[in-house]
Amino acid sequence: MKYRLFIWIMWPSFLVSILAEGLLFSIVHPAELLFFGHHPNISDEGIYTIGFFIIWIFCSFSSALTAYILPGIHVDAQNSDKGLI
């Protein structure tokens, strides 16, 4: 069940992060980015990769929070809630 929960969290966040990165980097070019007033000494592909993983982490936190607040399976013995977790 834990692996299934992990996939339920990571797969939707992966799909949303693909869309978010496409939207972000269609508006902002990596050469225009400044970090603390300096241009990073990283290639454009490196910035795309780092940006994707940062977005994926934030999206996975959102999915994990959603999974955390879902109702559980064992609420009480007689009226068992049939939630996803």
C-alpha cells in the first residue's frame, strides 16, 4: 500500500510539473535569470533540469498534503470509511 500511495503522490505531481515548467520557461528564458544579482554559471539545460525538479518537489508536497488529509480506511470498527488510504 505504501508504494501505491507513493505513486499516487508522485505521478500527478510529475505531470503537473511538466506543464508548469513548460509554462514557466515559455515566459522566462534561462539567460534572463538572476540569482542574488548574478547570472548562474549553468547551461540552459541545467537550469531547465533544476527548475523541473524544484517544481516537482513543490507539486509533490501539494499531492502529499492532499493524500494526508484524505479520510483513512479505519475510522471505526462498525462504520469503516472506504477512503483511498
